[in-house]
Amino acid sequence: MHPQHADDPVRVRTEGRAGHLVLNRPRALNSLTHPMVRTLDATLAAWESDPSVDTVVLFGAGERGLCAGGDIRAIHDDARDGDGRATEAFWWDEYRLNARIARYPKPYVALMDGIVMGGGVGVSAHGGVRLVTERSRVAMPETGIGFVPDVGGTHLLGRAPGELGTYLALTGVAVGAADALLCGLADRFVPSDRLPALVADLAELPAGEAVLRYAAEPDRGELTDARAWIDPCFSADTAEEIVDRLLATGVPAAKEAAETLLAKSPTAVKVTLEAVRRARALGSLEPVLVQEFRVSCAALRGPDLVEGVRAQIVDKDRRPRWSPATLAEVSAPAVAGFFAARDGGDLSFADGADAASGALWHGTGAPAGEGVQGRLP
């Protein structure tokens, strides 16, 4: 392992029996680059067989959050000006990292403090010990940039109670601690001022014991009561029917959800709805990641991702011109095309596989995130 420097994008260190991974791009809200993904994966692989490391702890540098997602500006530039291969290679390694985290055999403690979005969810919410604070804002906001939840997000949201995951996936709404716990995106609430003491204890104590010393009850969330309109509305067969049901409830929050949904990319909304429902049927994480890789690569070559990032991040005019512009114009065959097998090959989890191999995953071994020893009881 190379010598560490204060400005390394991932700082790797050990404190007692704990290995620390610090995402260290605070000016970019710790957004993930391809080299960061490779560093995380290589370090986790090494620590897996290192008897001196009992627990892994993931942090975000700075005061704003753990991670705002992938480096979406680089993805935009590659989609607009390049051939997409660099982005596909990034996703290949990122999704394999998500699967490694989900099946990690040692406690993997993710401090989901502050903003945790997109790729930030991928490196945290698949872990065995996921901690939120009163500052946590957790979201999969991809439909707002013409993209679809990835990094295993459709797997996580597909498993949320009722239709809460569908609601969060389509609208991109961010949730706080209590609602993250309700949706299965986190395991425990720890007040942010207790995190330093918790981290100190993790250097000496088993993760479960240390976390239970500092865990508390969060303030009440919003989604438990909102299920009265979320579940019946978001269970509709189509995105158009979801909108109609929301507008017909007479509930102000439901009307707001409809307006939020209608501002997103129509193509992304329809593909996301299909992706979440297919993810439920697929069950375990790794085949869902294969599906997400297909969808992401298809989105990379459509018009809405470049336009959405332009409007939200590059020009910041917040006025995306989606194509097609309405839900009614997005056809069922167009949606189905996002899920077709790739000519370049699908994501593989085989040892030694790389982005050029294009080998299919055949589902051997235990599904990611199931049966691992690092989860809280």
C-alpha cells in the first residue's frame, strides 16, 4: 500500500482493530472517481484476509456528508464527447465494489452522516452496519438528471415496505434518519456528536457492542403516515396512472409528489418503475446489478442523461429539455430496450473478470448481502 498523503482522494489507515476508509474530496462532496473505486475495492480485498483488521469503517471528509454520488460531470463529458467506454469501465468496477461490500465477511460500518446520495448509497447501504444521524439526507435522485437508480439502488428500494421504494426511486426525494431506517437503508441511528466516541471504541470493541453503546431513537419520520397515499398511488401499473392517482387524492403532499415526478425525465421515470419491479422479482443483489449495468449503459447513449446533467450541474438553469418530453410519448418498446442484453457483454462477478471480458454472471455462490457475518443482529 502506497504512503498516505493528506490530499489522497481515499485515505486508508488503521486504528487499533479497525480499518478506516475516508472518502476525501470534500469540495466535491466526496463524489466517487474511478481511481477511488479501485482503491476502495483493493483495500477491502486486502483487509478481508488481514487478521489485524476486524472492522472496516467508512467516513466522508468534511462537514457536508459521506458522498454525493459518482463524478457525474465526468460521466456527462464522456457521454457527450467520448465513446462511453470510460464510464462503462467505471460502472463495471463500481458495481463489483457494491457487491463486495454486500457480501463482506467482516463488520463494515458506514457512517451515513450528512448527504448520502447515488453512489454514496452504493458504498454504504449495502454494508452490514449502516448508521444514520440527525443530519442524514439519503436519496437516489437519478431521475432528475435523466438517469436511473443504480449501484444496487433498485434492489434496496425494491425491498422497502409497501411502495415506499417506488416513491423514492421515481421522485428522488431525500429522507432523514427515521425514514432511512423504515425503508431498510440503514440499521441504527447515532447522534452525530457521538460519532467520535463510537469510532474510538470501534478500534477496541466488536462493532455490534460499540454501536449499541451509542445508538438512540431518531425523531419521527414522515413516511409512515404518508404510506396512506403512497402505497395505493405508487402500486399503479403505469407512471401515468401513478400521476393520475396522486392528483386525485386531494392530499397536498400527493399533489406535490405528482408535480415532482412530472418534472423528471419521462424516460427515466418509466425505466425506473420497470427497473424497481424487475429488481423485486430478481431477488438478490448481484443479478440486479447485472440489470442495472444494462440500463445504465443504455441511458449513457440516450439524450436525457447529458441534458439532465447540463441543466442541473453544468449550466444550472434547472430547465432540462427532455426527449421525449412527456410520459405518454415514452413507448413500452423504448423502455424494454433498456433491459436488453448488451452486445458488449454483461457485468460479471467472476474472479479475474474485467470490463473487457463481457462474461455473463451465472449466479454461483451465496447472493450478495445474504449470509455474511458482518451484519448487526
